Amino acid sequence: MASPDRIRRLLRLVEVLRSGRVLNSQQLSDFCGVSRRTTFRDLKALSESGVDVQYDEERQGYLLPASMMLPPTGFTLDETLSLLLLCNELGDANRGIPFQGAASSAGYKLLSNLPRQLRELVGEISESISIQLEAFNPLENSKLWFERLRESLGRRRQVRIRYRSLTEGEEGGLTTLLSPYRILFKHRSWYVIGRSSLHRQVRTFNLGRIESMTVVDSQYTIPPRFSLERYLGDAWSLIRDRDQRFDVVVRFQQRVAWNVAEVQWHRTQKIVWNDDDTMDFHVTVDGLSEIIWWILGYGAQAEVLQPPELRQKVREHISSMARMYESD
């Protein structure tokens, strides 16, 4: 009798073969997370069970005939293309968002539900459009934490975590009982936001710095008024300093002004163009610790005009950098 793991793997294999795409043994192996030898055994098992797995000699790959397809969905062409693009790119094991591999199998299922003519058209178009994410933390050792956090949120169970903090210099890291409120992918990594028993307030934790996690029996409730938008406020990215609200003005030189102006960096930003084609970037933020690194990334092409506190911080960074390079 086949094990539950093998049954699930065979079902996944049928799902991907139903998509109508012709896939070689290596692609099937990558999708199922097994060796090519195991894939060949699974293909043989499907054939012996009456599943009409076919091999296309011309395209050097496996597929299931149209008779195995499910009824078509009610999606329009635009809807189908958008969903497939997101599923294929964000679920890719190498370049997608960590732990979202299920999106890839969802894309194959979506394709398998389309009529043959539409499936072929959609397949050709979707292969011509790509999304490339910025550099991100692959979180190779954190998938278990992600799964436990999903379990915790679903059952409203607290988790006890051991965390390697970069700001709280406690030897060996810190331990806290966490009530997860939200899981957020932002700034190149996954974060969990929730109430920490150690800090007695809502805090943000990077999954990549969690060293251990255990789901415990104690339950919790998420405050009805809690929202991610209210928690983050007008932070530049993730770190909000509630008592430090600043109106920031940065002047960008012609060389980068248009590139900066084309992007919506923050919900409060305003763009003012000057007669000499420089651009003044206005934004209101809760704290300066994050935005300063963004400004420094533009080097001499960006000058802080306001507030004086931020201008001084930039001056200090520049002086430190100059001393570093003077030592040669």
C-alpha cells in the first residue's frame, strides 16, 4: 500500500501534468521535490494505474491528453493571465517569495481548467511576461517557523520564540511569549507582528532571526481595533517612532530626480519641481532611522533641506565615511 506522502506526490504529479504543458523529468522532479529516479517510478506507477501519461518525442516531455482536463473556469483572459503571472513568478522556488511554492501548483491547476485553445494561448503569453523581485532573504532555515505561525494564527495559540536581536544586546538572544497578529512580507523578508510578553507591547520580529519556536496551549485574541496600517503609521518602512514625527525635505539633482519622482515611496510624499530641474521631495515620517539609509544611497545627488536633525545625521555619516577612506 502506498504511503500518504507518495499518494500526495502522485496527486501533485497528476496536477502538473494536467496543466497542458509538456514537462521533462527534471522539471517534474523539481516540482515534486524528489529525484529524477523517483519521478520515473511515479510516472510508471501512474501508467500502471490507468492514468494515460504520454511522452511527446518532439518536445521531449510528459503530458496528459485533453480528455483528462477538468471543466473550464469562468475567468476572463485578462484575469487568467494576471493570476498565472503571479502564481508562476511568486511561487518559483528560486526567485519567488519564500514559502509560496503552493502558488506554482495553483497556476498549474488554473491552466488545467481551461479549454485547450485558450490554454495554449495563455501559456504562450504568460511565458513572455516576467516579474523580477528585488534581492530578498531566502530564509532557508525558517520555513518551519512560517508554518508554525500560520498554525498559531489559525488556532489563536501563542508561540514561544528564541530570537537573535540586533538591537537588544542580550547574550544568546532573547526569549518571549508571542501572540501573532499579522505575518508580513516587506523589505526583502518575512516578519511576524504581535504582542511580546517580554516587551509588553506589539513588536516586529524578522523570521530569519528566530532561532527556535514552539506553539503552546495558551490562547490569545487579536484586539478588534488592531490594523497593520495603524501599527506602522507613517514609518518609512517598518520602524515607527511614535514620538518622533518629522516633515522631511530632500533636494534631488537632475541626474536622479526623475527616477525618484516616478516611484511612490510613501503615502505622504509630495513632489515639487524647481526651475533648475532639481526636485524637492517632501514626506512626513514617524522616525528618521530608516529614511536616512535611503537618502545616503543617492550620495551627492541628494541633499537634506529639512529637518535639521536629519541633516546633522547625514553629516555625521559622511564624516565617518571620510575618516574610513582617509586611512589608505
